[in-house]
Amino acid sequence: MRGTGLVAGLSLLLVLAMGQEEKALETGSCWPRASCRDCIRSQPSCAWCKALNFTKAGESDATRCATRGELLHRGCALKEVVEPRSRHQVLEDAPLSDSAEQETVTQLAPQKIALWLRPGEQHSFSVRFKRAEGYPVDVYYLMDLSYSMKDDLENIKKLGNDLLAALRNVTKSVKIGFGSFVDKTVLPYVSTVPAKLRNPCPDRYEQCDSPVSFRHVLPLTDNASEFESRVSQQRISGNLDSPEGGFDAIMQVAVCEKQIGWRNVTRLLVFTSDDVFHTAGDGKLGGIYLPNDNQCHLDTDGLYSKSHIYDYPSVGHLAQVLSASNIQPIFAVTGSTLPVYQELSRLIPKSVVGELKEDSSNVVQLISDAYNSLSSTVNLEHFQLPPGVSVAYESHCEDATRSLGGHSGVCSGVRINQLVNFTVTVQADTCLEGPHAFALRVLGFPEEVHVELQTLCECPCSQPEPHATHCSGGHGTLTCGVCSCSPDRVGPLCECRLADAAYLQEGCRGRNGTGLLCDGKGQCVCGQCQCNSNVRGQHCECDDTSCERRDGQLCAGRGQCQCGSCLCDQGYAGSACDCSLDTSACLQDGVECSGHGRCLCSKCECQTGYFGRLCSRCPGCQTPCEEHRDCADCKAFGTGPLSQNCSTACNHTTATVLPEPAVSEQWCKEKTEDGRILLFLIEGMDGGTVRLTVKAKDAVADQTAMIVLGLVSGIVVIGLLIIIAYRISVEVLDRREYMRFEKEREQARGNEVNNPLYQSATTTVINPRYNDD
């Protein structure tokens, strides 16, 4: 059971130690290490003291590992501090050239750097670039010869002299080459009917060349006549689907450097087409599933001979190959496909897109503008970076323009002979085995900065001294101030025999010899405890890292931890020194917590019923006006609920009555029990007495009844006026209608008199009896 308890205790201490070590890593502090090698590899802030007598009695050699400042504070001489720092050395730095006519043209410097990095530590160095005037250019013209480009071919046949003349305005050394493409010669890309393979034109009477995936027509040359002669022999071709096989052609132009004739100069690839492109995966439609192998497959006739075997390259694969070959593509495409190629250009470094007219008549100007845009943009990037190493850039462009961070350094609008500076910051996260190398290069230019990299993971101490006298007369090997004892010896100086170590351990146990060795916080060496860092005492019982933490800091960073208790700095208190004794945050107008609480740790602790940051809010409490209303009433007028015992209840209050005071917003307006409005001002306290200024009673008579009566009368009058107005308007309208009715009736009656249709027939009856009469 005792052994089980010891194991559990040791496990718990190991977990706590690991947690403290993680905290040290987060805060950049240094955790003790047993050897100089482990110390240097742990944190960039760690240093090692190799002085022979640096450790004190009871301290382990692990305490030699600490920050530089701590070691110096503890008495380690500066020359004894082992602290390898990252550094670099320029090995080659040829001067930058002004013109390409010099024998050796240098545009990027320095050319070679040796770099030593301590893991976790950043180190910076400078790189310079200057565009030399008249730097040579190679231009390879790659043209889509599908049938829709028929009119473009006629203009390209006359292109040679114009294009060379345009580029010779900026450089005297220009070479131009030509190649063409259509698509893979299998279904469904082209018709495999023999007649269609021989002549793919839609009009059988028109002569077209057989379709090809890529044909290399003319290697790079400075002969404009040869360019026009070879291009004039080309004829248009055709295919079935709309997308073209341009990616196959671009890949072969990039990897077939010898056949194309690329020089180690600025390389431009002009890609012209009027349609979109096939990409990786599209080859499966024709039964082609093998990925592009990144190899040159041009036969003796300059044809891509493996297009039916290998699939189209992907965009990422193409971008990688073009960047590695230092080729800058210029996509000259028609307006209908311009958005597609603009998206493609964002994925391919150092590429531009230009809108080509339907007949390619503007291609020379387009190439000239694109070249100026590409050459005036300087992109510094890294290649072949070892694993665990990161690079960041700071660009110093003209007019103090600075671009921070990023995976590349970029300056735009750079003119010829304008100096551009970059600050390159490199960091290694881990130790690298052996030397490594990587390169920095400005995209579009062949020159590179070669960086030889090594990591500093060993202590630069002198050679180990075997049988050193310092190690108890030759019983160990001295390395960086620490004795490595022979197998039969132990102790900081190898002063004890291993056979005697067992019975000497009893002196390292506390608690009457029953506790853990050195309380589990150190090592028992030769009968004495060697405590871990920040632990002290005869049996390592006093831990100066066991105090309470706030925000990850011992004693909140406002005190010192001494044997588990915080000794707080002045102005702070509490078990973790997290309680400030400053009361300024609790004051308002010189009153602490509004008089309704006390200030504890810079926060108000309010009385019952009060709340808020300054205890100024109390929903169930009386306002000052309500509190002094009855005293103002009884003191000024002898009325109110306190009128019978006013002198007793309001002995702390004095009142002054004014007939016509200047009433402002500070005056209290309270309603008394008999309905009066009481106006008074609380002016403060003098020796505990509250002074009240009250407005005279006759001047503050209750006008509520008059106001209510006036409002009611007004409402009644307005209502009557509205009713009267309504009745008058109705009466007027009725009279008008009646008069109209009478007028129409008179008119109708006149019509009846004059119209015979409305007159009744008259019958005369004669009675014979009265006939004689």
C-alpha cells in the first residue's frame, strides 16, 4: 500500500510539472532542463550557465537552465552564459548591374547566404533587386489552330517583324518561336473518320491540316523572316468539341527546354485562343486515365506523341511546372472567354490576361503591354523549403512603401535601374538533421539567392573533458560545467559511491522519515536533496510556484510567491494579490459608493436594496426629494404628517421660505397630502444639518383643478363647435338639394302644359233633354 501511494504521488507531481512546463512554454519563460542540449532545444529564451561552481548546495544542475537575465542575476558571468543565437553570413554578393550589355548581368543580390537558426527564433536578412536595362527576352507564340481561328492565322503570318520591333524597343536581344495545338486525336475531341482526320474542315473543298495535340513548329530565333516563313506554311485545322487541348501544349513547351531553345533569360509564353480549355479528368472521356507525367514527348517532327496516353495536366500541376521553368504566360484570348482566363491567371503566378480582337490584329500591342506589366512587377518567392521552416517577407518599395508579411514579397510599378529591397524573415520550428538548402527567386528572372541552412541544437561548449579534476578528482567527464559520473559514482561532483547511495536516502525524507524523497520535488543525491527550480528547503518542502494564479500568473503578477503564500506588492491584497486597495474606481464627487456601500478590491459592495457600479440605484428606496418633503412642509408651513412633532423628526433640517425664487431643474417638485405642489431645494449639509429653500405657499397653490376644468371646458367647447359646424354644413347642403329639386319640378311642369302629349282628351256629352235649351 505504501508503494502504491508513492507511485500515485509521483504521478500527480509529474502531471503538475507538465502543466507548469506548458505554462512556461506559453509565456516564453524557461523551464529547468537536465543538460545544456535539452535546455537550448526547449525555448529560444533559455540559456545555460557553464560556470563550474554556479549551483549552490541543494540545487540541481537543471537550475543552470534559465533566461539570460535570471542567470546573470544569480551570479553567472556573462562569458559563462551559453546562449546560441540565430545569425547569417553573406558568402557571395556580386554588385548589381545597370545594363544587360555587361559581361555578367546581376539583378539579384546577395547570391549565397549561410544561415544558422535556433528553433523557435526568427532571423531576418536583406535581399536586393534591380532591373537591368535591356535584359534579354525569349517569346514563344503558342496558337490555337482550330477552325474558328482561321482569320487570326492570316494576321499571325505577318507578325514576326512587328513583334520583334516592338520588343527591341526595350531590349536588343529578343528571340521568338512558334507552336500550334488543336486537341487530342481521339474521340470525342476530334472525328476519327479517316477522311475527317485528313481534312477536318467543315467544307470538304477547303484544305485543312490534320488535327494535332501539339506541334512545335519553330525553335526560338531572332530571324523575323524565318518566323514569317514557317508560320506562313501553317494551315488551319479543326476538332469536334468546344474546349481545346491547350494545357497539353503548354506542358510540352515548359518541359521541352532543349527542343524549344529556351535561354536562361526572361521567358514569355504567348497563348492565343478563342475558347476554353480541357483540364485534368477530361481525358477519361476518351479512355485516357494516366495522369500527365511531366516529361517531354516530342518526336522528330515536333509532335506530341503521347497525347493519347496521358491525361491533360491540372491547373495546379501546370502552375507548378511554369513556375519551376521560370516561364511567364500571357493569355491573349477573345472577349467571350476572357472571364475564364482571368480566373485561371489568379491561380498561375506571374501571368497576365489580355483581350484579343476577333482577328488577332492587336496581338503585338497586347504582348508589348503584357511584357511591360510583368517586368515591372517584382515577386520574390522561395523554393524547395525544408519541412518545419517558414518564410515571411517585408517589401520596401519606392516612396517608403512597405508591404508586411505574406508568402512572397511584391513590389509593383518597378522601373529599370530602380533598387527594391526585401527583408526576409526565416524561422525553424524544430531541429533539422544536417544541413539543408532552399532558394529565393524573383519570378520571371533566372537568378537565385541560395540559402544554406543549419539549426542550432547543440551547445557551443568546449570539448568534453574526461576524468576532470573538478569531478572529485577524475571520477567523471566535465561537459558544459556539469559532471557526467562514472558508473560507480553519483552526486553533482561524483563525490559519492553508488553503493552508499541507498542508505543515504533516509536523510532526504521528511515527516519522520515516512514521506516522499525530497517531498517529490527534487532528487536525493548523497543524502541531500537537490530541489527543482523554485523549490527550496531541507526536504524541498517549500514550493515557490504553488501559490494561487490569476490569468495564468502566480499571485496575479502583483507579488512574489514564497513557500506557497503570496507576498503582495504595495497596494494589493488577497490570497492571489488580485485585490486592489485603490478606491478611486468607487468614488463619485468624493463620495465612496454613493454613501450606500463600501469599496472592496476596487468594487463597491452595496448595502441591502442598493445596486449598480456605485450603489446609486435603489428601486425601493426614497429619493432625496421624497425623503425631505414632509420636513420641508412642516418646517416652512407647519402642515403635513410631521406637523405635530416637526421639531423632533426634523431636528437636522432648517428651512427658508422665499416668495419668488429662481426655480431650476435642481428643485424638488413633490405633491403634499392635501394636493398642493411643494417646491423646495436641497442645498447640502453643514455639520450634519440639511438646508432647505422652500417656495412660498401662496405661490405654489394647486392649479390641478383649474387645469382639469380648463381642459374639460376646452374639450366641450371644441366638441360643440365641431357639432355646430357639422350641422351647418348639412343644412346648407340640404337647402341646395331642395332648391335644385324645386327648380327641376317647375321645369317639368312647364313641359306638361306645352306638350300635347301631356294634355288629356275632352269629351262633350249633350243631353237631349236639355237640347232645346
